Amino acid sequence: MFKYRIDSQLELKLFEPGDAEELFRLTDDNRAYLREWMPWIEMTQTEEDSRGFIESARHKWAKGEGMTAGILAEGKLCGVIDHHSLNWMNRKAAIGYWLAASAQGRGIMTRACRAMIDYAFGELKLHRVEIMAGTENTRSRAIPERLGFTQEGVARSAQKLYDRYIDLAVYSLLADEWNVQSPDGN
């Protein structure tokens, strides 16, 4: 099983089938908050839906198509982060994430993203990492901006969010740009 210790308080952990109840509870507890930006929330109505998500994520991991991990703060699940759209030919991946409302404001997501970037460039030897976020989602956009990503532009009407389409800010970071940063990400 994959575990990645970030620091004394934070780690990433590949989901296991037994995590479905905890993942669903966290999702359900944050449903109203997550609904603003996460259209998948409507497809997560039961613990069985979370179990299916975990099975799909584990299958992708086994096939080398991506990695989805729980973010644990002091041993307690507080969010999810993943490498998706993994493209081995072009050596690139996208990072997606969400964090419980109660866990925000403590630098958890910035540290988790930093770990996923280190893993992408160090272990996977990728060349490029991308992050996309709704142009109006300032909290999500702050993560790539804080980590030194370059905003490449805006993908117009790129994501269907319930009954409308939203624009996504497109950010990227290249391996050689990350490697010149100091260990604290500056």
C-alpha cells in the first residue's frame, strides 16, 4: 500500500476498500460546501458510491494511470488529492484536490500538492504538471499560484457545473522549474 509521509502531521495514503465509510462521511459532511465547485458530488449519494470511487482509483493505480490518495492530518482523513489525466507519452499529469471546510486555512493543501509535485517529478519522472480551477474559485487557484505555477490562460466553458458551463484557469509547472526552487517551494 502506498503511503507518503509529508511531515509530522500530514501524510497521503492510497485508499483501501475499508476507507469507503470514512470517505463517504467526509464527503457527505462537506456536501453543501463541495457542491459549489465539484459536480461529482451529486453522484456520491451513498457509501457504496464512495466504495466504487475507491475501486476505480485502485484500478487506475494498478494500471499506472493515476494515483488518488486520501489526505490525512494527524491520522484523520480531511481531503482527497490525485494525479489524473496521466499521459506517459508526453510525461505529464494533472492534479486535482478537495479539502474539508474545517481543514482549510492551515496550509494542508499546499503541502499535499507540493508532495504530489515532488512525487510526479521525482518518482514518476514527469515533465509537466497541470492544475485547472474555476476562474471564480479563488481558494483553489491560490494553490498553484503559491507553488510557482504559470497561468497559461483560461479554458472557456471547459467544465459543466450542473446547469451551466464555467471557465477554468489553466496552470502548469515544468520539472526544470520545480527543480530550481528551494525545498520550501520558493
